[in-house]
Amino acid sequence: MVEALPHRSYPSTRMRRNRREPWIRRLVAENKLSVDDLIWPIFVIDGENTTEQVASMPGVQRFTIDLLVDVVGAAKDLGIPAISLFPQTNPDVKTPDAREAYNPDNLVCKAVRAIKSAHPDIGVMCDVALDPYNSDGHDGIVKDGRILNDDSIVALCKQSVVQAEAGCDILGPSDMMDGRIAAMRDALDSDGFQDTIIMSYAAKYASGFYNPFRDAIGSGGAMKGDKKTYQMNPYNSDEALHEVALDINEGADMVMVKPGLPYLDIVHRVKSTFGVPTYAYHVSGEYAMLQAANLNGWLNYEIVMMETLASFKRAGTDGVLTYCALDAARILRNG
């Protein structure tokens, strides 16, 4: 907390002097948002020359791989350093053991190869979790209503290796199984992928803000029960620090807090405590709220979007995964 200085008082001190013109506001800004802070999540679907609107996320589309390559190129041209891929998997290949997750020719792996072939200088991040491939809709393997931690880790390690083989630069384990970071690191290193980065979803909460995302990947209707036995209790804060410490010790290169806005206090605590690269996911429900308010004329989307992204930087993030990335990058480019 900044203590009041006894020799500074009105009228000799007028705080508005440093707010009077745009140039001075820029000069004294304590935090700045840059296009370098943005990771753009994108949804990929099977087929050719097709886009699909995600109904619960106005402005967000799913792309077939041929079109995905072009939109990634547009993101690269705007200066966005990395994208994150999420598949809408054909229900016909979803199984209880989620084996499509580690099929080297699955939708994500094919998309990674296409993107890296066309745009080798943009970072590609992949989700490591089983929910897009699991007929039960969970991030882990389910047996008799229980999510099996260690069996799930075996599948997650296989998934990590095939994604790395396809050319993925950053693996984002979002499953919240205990011990998966160490197992993934060992699996990657054993297969020669020592340079593949792990950005752990280290503090991922059992949140109600994920529903539009589940619509986008087609896992919501399949899910039985909820994810409260492996994702974190929204009322807990200290627990997040324990989770992050474990993942760092197991080999995570970066950590993430998810969701974003309702958990800025967690972001701040994580960055202040550990000082490692710390990210937040501005999740689908947060994005959908901004768009819904904008479409109803209640808020100005561009203003509140940039204000929202600024809050992540103010809390201490090194970057943000956000569906607003293209919109924000265009605004930042145009000054």
C-alpha cells in the first residue's frame, strides 16, 4: 500500500495534471498491454472450406484446417505470438478410454502440422486433456462414476508426445490430475522433446464460466456429473498456491490461472509468490458476457474489452489467453 506523503497536499499537488492529455497519460502509465501479451484460442473442426459460428460465443467461429491456416496467418500478421488449439471431435471417435487423444492423425495433430508448415514462426499451444475425446465428457478416464487419476495420466502422457511430434510448441495440461506434470515431463524428455514447453493450468477452478467453451468443443452434453472432484473449489485461495508449487516443482515452465476475472486475486498471489511466467485464461463465459452486453447496447465492447485485458496486466500476468485477441491486436496496432 502506498502511504500518503505528508508534504503532498492539495492545491500544490493536483493529481489531474498527469491525466490532462493523452500523451501524459501514456507517459505515466504503470502497466501497458501489448500484442505480445496475447494468446488466441481457436476451435478446429473436420471438413473443408467450412466455418461454424459458436452460438454462445458471438464472433467466435470453428474453422476447418484449410481455413484455420489462413486465420492463423492473419493473427501472425497482427503480431500475436501464439495461438491455442481446441478441437470439436466427431462423436463417432469418442470412447470411454479417450484413445483418439493420442492418435497421431487426430484433428489437433493434423492442424498443428498444417499450421507449423505454413507459419513456422508462430507459437502453437495444445490443450492436454481428455474431455474432447472422452465419451463421458470428463478431463480424465471414468470408471464406475469415478475419475481415475493415474490411468488418466498414462493417456495424457501419450497425448503429450503425439502433440509434440506434430510440432506443438507449448503443451497446456488442463486436466488437473495429480502428478501429471512430472509424468508428462518424463515422457517428453524420454522421447527427445526436452525443449517442448509446459504451461500448466495449475490453478483451474470448478467454474460456471466454462459452459460456452463446452458448447464449442461439444463436450457439455456428454458430461455426466461435474468436475468438482478434480477442479478447485472457487472458495479456496491458499490451495491454489499449493497446486502451483507442486506443478513448478514437477517441471512446469509456465503456470496459468483459470478462469480469469473472478480470480485476479489468485493471479496476483501466484505471481507475487513464485515470480514465474504467469498467465490467465479469459474464458468463454467471460467473453460471452461482454459480447451479450454489447449486443444489447448495455456496454461498449471495445472499451470494456481493453479495460478487462488491462486488469490482467495490473494483477501481474505475463500474458492472457483470450478470444478477444484479434480485436485487441487490431486496436493496439492502430494506437
